[in-house]
Amino acid sequence: MQVLLVALVVAGCAVYAYATARGQAEEAARRQAGAVAHAVADSPSVREAVRGASRGIDPSIELQPYAQKVRADSGVDFVTIMAPDGRRWTHPDPRRIGEPFMGNTAPALRGETFSETYTGTLGPSIRVVTPLEDDGRIVGMVSAGITVRAISDRLGAQLSALAWVAAAALALGGVGTYIVNARLRRHTHGMNAAELSRMYDYHQAALHGVREGLLMLDGQRRITLINDAGRELLGLPGGEITGTGVAELGLPAPLTGALLADRPRVDEVHLTADRVLVVNSSPVAGGGRRGTVVTLRDHTELQALTGELDHERGFTQALRSQAHEAANRLHTVVSLIELGRADEAVDFATAELELAQALTDEVVTAVGEPVLVALLLGKAAQAHERGVELVVTADSRSLADGGGLPPARDLVTVLGNLIDNAVDAVTAVPGARIAVTLRPERDELLLRVADNGPGLPEGVDVFRRGWSGKGEGRGLGLALVQQVAQRCGGTVTAAQGPGGGAEFTVRLPAPQGVEPDQAVPPRGAAADPAAGGPR
């Protein structure tokens, strides 16, 4: 098929070249004949010979030798000089002198020069006829022409050369086609077009069907291929991005650095605006910097579930701690009874029961949201085990149950991570204390966690993934808090607290149906907000 295509192209080009050459040859013959006819008509000797006709002198005596000489020198096939009535004064065949001219003369008698293809005594020819004027009068006509046979003879020589060129082009095209086809076979591992098409269909189906994100980068770290899952995980627009550099995608700096790196990456966790991604990358083998293949897995849900599992474990530990403390109190009550001090046993048990119930009632009243109540009670028990006082501040307000609040999972992620970080920060501080504020406002929901620990380091982005007060490469909690806040359309800020320590403030879109004047202050809270709320 390829050879046939080359042959058709070469044949088409040859036909076109022949047609073009024939048209050019006819036009060249027309111009040549016209130049000769004009030159003869403008010759003074020709006019002088024509004037002799009026005096009874035969013009053919002088004009025939002149016309034959011009015909031989100019390469035309005939030069005919004739009277206004068409009678020939010259002709290549002297026997035809005096006979009428075969062809049109009317335009020339009107003073016009014209050309035509006409069959005369010499056969078909391309001729030009021009008037012969003397003192403004038409005293004769001149016709010069070239036969079609002569033009064909000229084209014959050119056609022979054209045929050789076409044959050489056909041979060269055939050899080139064979070489290209053999090279393609080597590069495609012997697969033909149908097999390549089928493989491409499978490739496209697999590329867009897998749930993992896939990116292929060239040596300049430009995107050469990306599947639908990759676009979704990276939050990229739907337009054409092939050829775009990784640095131009607007991704977070750590993720961009991972994609630009030369060394392989294995199960690295990176954060985008609303996702937790596990990144794996591998350079393309073959020597040199040929490119990189990157896979992305979405661990957002897994990370959230892991966080919830951690909190559930914390709740379990808190329950175990409370059970241990309850057992100690029960042993104390039993021992007092055995010692015959029943009244003291009753007073001790009543005081402990009221204290535990007061803590539960105050947290429930101050918060209102069941998930957050459970979280705070569990965190309070954990903090108490580590010698940390966890309080809900007096200016907290009750939250509506559900009703427009952000998802409970997001609230647990934000508040749980902030409290865990605060507990870690103040564990070794004398009089360690953490204050939690939850308050709905007119246009936002405010969550604040403040501690009296050592505070925040200067000039450090504490929300950067990998930063931790315990050392580089361990921090993920604060980065997740920032991600959740941004995903919900809110903000998170970190600052030094008024009394020292760190203060983290999260503002989320306000829950619907909760007005500040409907909120109920927690029971038994201290009058001074700075003094904190119930423990």
C-alpha cells in the first residue's frame, strides 16, 4: 500500500509537470511568434517593398528572401507577409505564394494583434497575426507561427528526462518506504497498525479506569501524560495541560519538590488544599534524564479514619483510666465502711459523684454537640492522667446538634489535633493548663485552643507538613487542621497567647439556625473568662 501510494504520488507529479511544461511551451511559442511578427511588421525594408506594390512592383521579390532568413534565424516555422485581402507575398513553400492566407485576418484589419491555433498548409500551428501599417493605413499583415508538431517534439525531449526523474523518485520512495517500515517495525516490536490501535485502546481504557493518579513527566519535568484520577487528586483544571511544567501547576511547595526530584520517592505523604496524597515516583530507565513516572493515591479518607481510630483509642484509654480511678475510690469507700466510718464514706462518695457529674453537665451545657462533648470528656481524662488541666472557657456558647455544623469528622480532626498538640506542649510545664473555646458567632463558628506552654518558635510555619515541636519530619496534625479549615472555607491562625504559650484559632462558616443571643453559658463557669471554665 505504501509503495502504491508513492507510485501514485510520483505519477501525479509527473502528469502535473508534463501539463505545466506543455502549457509553458505553448505560451513560449506564442510569445516567440508574436515577437517575430512585430519585428517584421516594424521593419522599414518591409514597408518599402510593400509600397512598391502600388507602383506595379511585385513585393515577393524582396520579401520572400527576407522572410525565409527571418524564419531560419528566429526558429519559427513560417513567416507570412500578405496583402490586406489575404493574398500571400511570402510562404515557406514558394509555390503557395499568391494564394489566399488560411486563417482569420479580421482582427488584424481592425488594427489588432491576435493569436490563435489554426490548421493551415503546414498543419496545426500556433500563430500570431499583426497589422502592417504605413502612415496610419493598414497596407498588409504579417503572420508568424510554430507548428504544434514542433512544440510536441520539444516536449518529447523534456518528457524523456521527466520519465527518468519519475522512475528515480519511485525507486527512491520505494527504498525509503522499506527502510522506514523496517525501522517502525523495530520500534513497535513487530506490531502492525491494527495491533497498535488495539493496544492504544486498552491503554486508554486502563489509564482512565484506574483510581490511582498517574503522571508521566519528561526530562524537563513537563507533563507528557496525566489520567483523570491524577487531575482530580491534584485539583487541576480540565483544559489541555500537556507540556506544562510541574512548577507552573500551583501545587504546594513540598509536593512540587517531590515531583521535581530526581531520586525515587516511596509512599511519601503530601498535602494539597483538600487531600492527603501518598506519592511514589520512579525515574524512567534508559540512561540520562529521560523522565519520571509518578503515582498518586488518595489517603484523605484513610487519614480521617485513622484519626478517628486514634481518638477512639484515646476514649478507650480514658475509660480505662476512669475505671481505674473508680476502682480506687470504691476501695476507699469500702475501707472507710470497714473502719466504721460510714458517714465519711458517704460524704466521700457523694463528693466524687457530684464532681464527675458536674464535669459532664458543664461540658454538655457548654458545648451541646454530642461528638464534641465525647471528644472533650475523653481528652480531659487523658490530660488529667498527664497532669494537665483542660477547661472550657466561660465565653463558650452551646452549639446546635447537627443543624448546619461542619461534618463531625472535620470537627474531631481540628479540635482533637489541636488539643493533642497542646497536651504534648505543656506536659512538662508546672501548672499545665489548656483552655478550649467553642462559640458560634453571626457569620462563623470559632474554635480556640490556648495553652500556657513554651509558645511558638519565631519565623517558623507551624502548619507546614513535617514540622513538629519534637523535631523535623514528624508533624502532620497541624497541617491536617489547616487543610480541613481551608476545605470548609474557613481559616486557622497561630499566635502567642496573652499569658504566654500558644493560641490556635479556627474560624469556620457559621452553623445555620444558631444565633449568639440563643447560646447558654456553661453552668458553674467562672465569672472571669480568663479564669477558665469547668474542668
